[in-house]
Amino acid sequence: MNNREKKIVVNTSPWIALSLCGEISLLNILYSEVYIPFAVKEEIMTGGEKSIGVRELRASSWVKIEKIIDAEKVRLLHELDQGEAEVIILFSLAFGFGFSWNAIVAECAKWSGAFKE
């Protein structure tokens, strides 16, 4: 399977980086479907119309903006920001991967230093 047959879920930082170098169109060229969680869209739009990535987002009709309905899963990923949590959830939904939410919560706790093995 080549990349053009693959889907991708994009977080704020890569969107902004590609916007800065004028290469947002690479996502549409390389991937068959490009998803952005609603929270990531909101993060991109936060700075207003002149912020980096806003114009590109408005012009990219091929991007699928998805709202995460399962707020409980987002809360389980509380150590991450809203956008990052929604990227993980949307990835699992869009690509049919099942995750052990308990394992993810434990990993988040380890990253934050709140949990030691």
C-alpha cells in the first residue's frame, strides 16, 4: 500500500509547520484522506484570521474536520491537551484500531511523572 491509499490524522504542530513552508498541499497529494479533530481546528483558529495555518485550513476543502463525541475518552487522556487527545481518539476511530484505554491512561501518567513502574 502506498501513502496515497492511506489516511492521516493531523495535529496542530505539523499543520502549522507545513503552513509556514507553504506545503499543506503535500497532505492532499500524499494521503487519500486527511482528518483534523475539531479541537485541533479550534487550536489553529485561536489566533484569528491572520494566524499561521488559518488561511490554509479554510482553503483545504479536502480536509475532514471531525468532532469527537466520546468526551469520556478525551478525559481519560487528561495529561495531553484537547487536540492531542482527540488526534489519538480520531485515529483509533478512523483506522479501526482498538486501544486499551487503561493502558493509554497509564502511559500518560508515566509521561507526566505521576506514575512509576
